[in-house]
Amino acid sequence: MLSEWNEINNSFNKFEKKTIMFRYIFDLSQTIKEGIKKDWKSINKKTYIEKCTQEINKINKIRLDISKQLNSINSYIKSIEELKLIEIVYEQESLAVFMNIQSKHINALNTTANSQILSIKTSCKIIENTLTNTDKVKSQEKLKEEIFTNLRLFKFYVEIRVLNALIKCIAKGLNTLVVMFCMTEKLLKTAKGFDERLPYLFKINVSNIIPDVTLDPMPKDVIDNMKFLVNQVFDISKYLPRFKDESDYDKMVKKNTVFDLFKEDDFKESEIEQYDYTFFGDTKYHKILASLKQFLEK
């Protein structure tokens, strides 16, 4: 029985145990404690074991259903984090071809990220249905309210993880542009996958009609297009909606989440404020992303 308890307890992280699984783990622990608090000789051992087994079986069914969705959520978040927003291409025929490749690539990944977020929201909804569609919850208003409060906190927690994945994804995209735009012969010697010749991004045609030298594209056009590409990467979160449901959840967000990267366990309901309907409101103020963007726009 204790081994089954440990298996259940170890199936979830600290925050998941404090939110979506709190009521079930609490009920099971209280049932087990009944046999610990009382004199073992004074209780009906068979009845006690049957009651514990019943609670374990109930929580195990819920655990398996929820664990499946949590694994899906983890997989979708990892997919967002690993998106490569910039296609590493060199030696294109023209600036227009280079920009067309990058724009198509970013738009395609934007659609992918939207799809992943939709799938995460679907998994959250399945978890909600699993926890609330029981006779016990339906019949007890106070219990229903407690579970919905914990669900709301859990969704905030998942949203923070999505935001952190987006920040990493955008940072990698901007860093790739730094490497592509700022590659030098010195850096090339330490880079892998290139020959000894420094690759160019795209061709620039030079027309030398005395006394003028004409470039196509002009330097200003190159700079404007590069800034546009930087903004495309930086602004991808503008088109990725936050989670919304029928509660007031769509009006709330954890305060200063972008400055609490990797601190997803230290989440408190009191740290809530109004927010925009996309993730852009957080990513645009992130210090690392802003520094990379500023460096590329110089």
C-alpha cells in the first residue's frame, strides 16, 4: 500500500500536487493516516485496508488519465521551445529570395506554434473534465469551487511554461541572426560545418558606370530588410493567443513572469494582474530579447 502511495506521490511535480491533484492526494493521505493515528489493534484491519485500496484505485484511475495529458502538454511545450525560427541558408541569388525563404519559414512555424498552443489548451480542458465530472464534485459546491480554483492556478502555471518556451525560441532565432549577420573570418575558424571561405547571405549586383557605382540592392534596402526580419522573429508572440476560458482566467496573468524565467515552482495566486490577449506583452520587455534586438538593429 505504501509503495502504491509513493508511486502516486512521485507521478507529479510539486506544483501539480498543490493544484490539480491536491484534493485527491489529501483525501488519500487522510485515509491512510487513520490507521497510523489509531491503535492498530483497535481498528478493523480488513475494513481499513479495503477503504485505503478503494481510495488508491480511485486516484490511480485519475492519475493515469491526467498523466497522459501532462505528458502531452510537456511534449507540446518542448516542441515550441525547439522551434528554429530562422532558416540557415547562405549564397542566395538575391535579397528578395533570401527574405522570401525566411518569411515563409517564420509564417509556417507561427502556424505550428499556434497549433501546439491549441493542443495544450485542449489537454488542459480534458484534465478539467476529468477532475470535475465526478458525482462527488458535482454534488458539493464547496469542493467544486476549490477544484476550479486549483485548475485556474494550474492553467496559469502551464501558461508561464509556454511563455518561457517562447522566450527561449525567440532568443535562439535572434541569436541565429547574430551569427548569420555578424560572421567574420575569425569567428569562422571556430565554427563547425563551414569550409574555409566565408559564406555570403545573398548576391549584391554592382554596376560600375563611370563615374557612378550602383549597388542592387542598395545598402539602405539591405538594412531595412534585415530590420524587418529581426522584427518578424521578435514579434512572433503577437500572433500567439494566451489561454482563454469561460472564467475570468482570460483577464489575468502572473506578474513579471518574464523576469522569473525557470522559477515556475514559485507561483502564487496573489501575483496576478491584467494582461493582453497575446504573449507579446511579456516578450517585448524581456531584457535578453530586447538586448539581442537592439544589437541587431544597430
